[in-house]
Amino acid sequence: MIVLDTHSWVWWASDSGELSKPARKAIDDAVAADRALVSSISVWEVAMLAARDRLRLSMPIGEWVVQAESIQGLRFAPVTNPIALRSVQLPGRLHDDPADRIIIATALSHGAAVVTKDEKIRRYEHVRAIW
């Protein structure tokens, strides 16, 4: 099982070529095995970036998300109360970005690795990261 960080999801879905080879393979393999997750917080992040013109999508955000939701083998993990609580109670030292904390808590809750280029997440010793 893997959880895609927001940028990994966007880059994979748009086939941008920005993913590392191991990240691309991990995502493709997980999607094929129906073991790829995206946290719903990533939908919020993408919508915020698009609303602020920091991310340009090929279609309106609502349509883009609906299209992503229809991808076989890619599932969306809701931000449940236990995940929200866990994001505040993560062990060790980690920055305060709430979306990153929720993505990590989602991965830990599902026994999954996070696919991310983010060095802060990759250095966080309590979650497995793939890049």
C-alpha cells in the first residue's frame, strides 16, 4: 500500500515526467494492484493551489477530481477523526504543515509508504518514503 503526496498525485495524473523512476514504478504497481491511496487533504491542496493560480490544470478542478476518482486502482482516503487526531500526535520531530501531517498520518494508519519528493517527509524517521 502507498499514499501519494499531493505533488506525486498531480505529477502522476498529468504524466508530467517529474516523478523519479522508482516513484513512478511504485505508483503504477500500486494502482495495478488496487493499493494506491490519495488523502482527501490532497484534493483540498490541489483546489487551493488552482484557486490561487499556483497550479494550472487541463480542466476545471471539479472535473479534474471527478476524473481522478474514476481511475481504477486509485482510491481516496477520507480524513477520518482518528487520522486527524494522529496527525497531531505524530512521534518525533516534524514540521507543522497540516496537509503533510495528515498525509503521513494516513500512511501510518494504513501501514503504507508515502511517495514524495519532499525532503522533510523523506527525512521523517517514522514513515517509509519512496522517491
